[in-house]
Amino acid sequence: LNATEKQFVLDTLAGCIEYKSLLDVVVNAFFVQDGRYCLISERDLYIVICYLAVFQLEELGLQQFSRIVKSLDAAKMQKFLRFFFNALYLNTWIKDEWSHFYDSLYVKETWIDPLLRWQPKVQKLIEQLTEKLSSRTTTVKTLKVTQPKEFNLTVPKARAIPIPLPIPVLEKRIPVPQSTYKPPKEKKQLEEIKTKNRQKAKVSVTCSHFSLPFLLNCFFRNVPFSQYIHSLSCQIDNIPIKLNAAAILREGALYQRKMEEELKRIENLLQGARDPSEFLEWQKQMHGKDLEEQLAEIECRRLQGKLSREEAVLAHQNVFQEKKKKADLMREEKAELMHQYAEKRLQEQKGMRELVEQVVEGHKNAKQAKIKLQKYKQQIVQEFSEENQELLRQALEEEEEKLRKRYELIQQIRAIESFLSLRHKFVDLTETGGHGLFCEMSIVELRERLALLREAQKAAEEEKRDQIIHQKQAKEQLLLDKRDQISLFRAELGRAAALK
């Protein structure tokens, strides 16, 4: 490179690095919106073009900038320039994003306004690239179709029919015994023994408790036989049985409820309460009257429902008749409209036939004028063929020069990419990520908070364990108290039964 070109390349590289934040805003948005199918490896190319358009367009001029753009891929440049030089984008989100890094007034006066001034001229360049893309002719290479050939296979010999094997005769199975579907005898014997033992126990209890002396004693003391049965059941209930926690709490609640009911009954008697049998009889009568009224009301509602259903059926029939009359009227109107439409359609067809005849006559005249115009064009082509050849030669020379410049620019860009050094970033555990969030913290702080959370969790577990132990001890004490209370109640009930 000569000194001028070398200085231009170095200035471009320095500018791309200095204004990387501004250029990344445009290029990232381009890849998200219009460049979704572009290669990531072409990112540096779009950054260079964006830098030249923003910072070097005044110095280069539109002609030099157009030469650089046209030396690259036309489809990529057309897509990027159409995205970047969109007046709506420049006035809205590009201006707002750049204002995050620089003052909004400085951004508008220094970059946005010049870009908007250059926008009509760059739009012509975009139109030239679009025409270049549309003028490309794609040649489709016809591939030779492979013709399949039949394989030359050896004809197999006919196989001999194998001799069928004899069908094996299965052995006769032993039938399932009938005892499988019947219950075992031992179960029936156990049920009989259990029944006999229960009968013996009833006889022994009856004989031991209903002895003659006891019956005489009950007769002379006027003790009812039912009280004796109640005392006997109380004695049987007082047999000590090993209870679990649920049974102890359930029986304790039962005795507590009985005690509250007895206290309430005594309190009501002290306040002058009477026998509730009359009230219960009156309540039963009132319930019967209410039931009869409800049945009468239900029957009334059923009859009303029948009447309303019949009225609904009649109303439905009336609506059906009205709809039928309306349908007949609409059918007559539709037939009239179809007749009018058919007449109108015949008139339109007649007019179209006349118009077609006129157009055919016009086509004949146009064909003659076209032949004359073709002859005139052939004369013009013969006159300007020599001038076109000279222009074509000049265009070829300019195209070769453009290709040479483009090749040199690509070599420069590749050299810049090959000499970019890798930057090693050392991690500092005491620094935050720098994302601008309120909840950011460094790795050291995160580790300290995790340690504090573990200690707090461990302390909470210890506290919960102590609480569980205390609850267990309190529950055991409650069960002991309930068991003592149940024993006391049973003893008192036994003593009361004995006194009765």
C-alpha cells in the first residue's frame, strides 16, 4: 500500500474500535431484523460500511463510497443500506440508542442530520443495486438423468417341496380337581367350634349371674332386671384393655362429653325444666304438617310446569307458522329478483360482445403499428452499433478496475482480521458483572451469603427439632393425664353401678 491508502486503512480500523458501541447498535439490530440469514463472519464487513457511512461519507464523497459498496456483494450491501438509511429508523430508535452514549443534541446535529441529508442520494445507490440484482440471469444446469439398468441375476433353481413333519400328539392333561373351587373343611370346622364355644360362654355367664338367690334379692328389693344387665355390661366394660393414643383420646372425649351433658341436665332441672316428651310430640306433628304443605306445593309446581309446557308448545307452533309465511314471501321475492338479474345479465353479455368486437378491431391496427415500430428500431440499432461497441469496451475496462480495487480492499480487510490480537480477560472474584441491576453481587459476596444462609438453615432445623421433642413430651403427658382420668371415670361408673 502507498502512504495514503495505508493511512486510510489505519484510520478506518481506529474509528471502528473507538466507536464500537455506536456501530454495534446498528449491526446488532440489522442481524435481528433484516439480517437473520446473514453469516456472523460478515459482521466486521457491515461494521466497516456503517463506519464509512457515518463518519467518512463527507470526506470520501458519494462517488468513492459507491465504488466501495459496488465492489462488494450487491445483495448484502443493498439489504444493509436499505436498513440503515431508513429515515424512520434514524429518527427513532437509532437516535435514542446513540443518545445513551452521547448527548442527544450532539448526536442529532453531528450524525443524524448529515445521514438524513445523504439519504436521497444513497437511495439512488440502493436502487442501482436493486436493478443490478434484478438483471442477473440465473442459468440452470440440466443434469443428466441416470438411466437404471436391470441386474443380470442368476436364475435360482427350483426348490424341492419339503416333506411335512408329523404333527405331535399332546398328552392328555389331568383335569382340575373340584376341591379347588370349594372352601377347605378346616375353615368350616373352625366356624362350628367357634359357634359352640360362644354358646357355652353365654350359658355359663347366664347360669353364674342369674342364680336363684340373686333373682330373689332383685325381686324383694324391687330392682329392675334391666339395671342388673346394665351393671353387668359396666363390669364387662371395666375390663382393663391396652389402648393406643387415639383410643385414649377418643374415650377421654366421650367421658368429657357425658360429664358436660349430665351437668347441663342438672342445671336445667334446677332452673325448672320439664319433661321434653310433649314438646317432641308437638314437634313431630309440626314436622308432619310441614311435610304435607311441601308435598302440596310440589304438586302445585308440577301442574304449573305442565301448563307452562303446553303454553310453550302452542307458542312454538305459532312461531313456526309465522316463519313459514315469511319464508313463502321471501321465496317469491327471490324468484322475482332472479328474473330481474337474468335480464340484466343478458344485457351485460350483449354489451360485452360488442366491446370484444371493438377490441379485436383495435388489435389488428396495433399489430400493423408494431411492425412499423420494429423496422424503425432496427434502423436505429444499425446507426448506433459502432458507438455501443466503444461504450462497451470502456465499461469493461471500468469493471476490471473495480474488480481490482475490490480484490485489494478484501486483501486489506483479511490482513486486518488476521493481525487482530486476542485479549485475555482476567476474572476478579470481588467485582460485579456490571449489568446495572440492583441485585448484582460479586462471587465472594455470593459465597458469604450462601454460608450465612446455611448457618441460618442449620439453626432453624435445630430449633424445629427441639420444638418437635417438646411437642412429643407434651403429648405423652396429655395421654397419661387422659389415662388417669379414664381410670377414675371407670372406677366411679363401676362404683355407681354396684350401688344401683
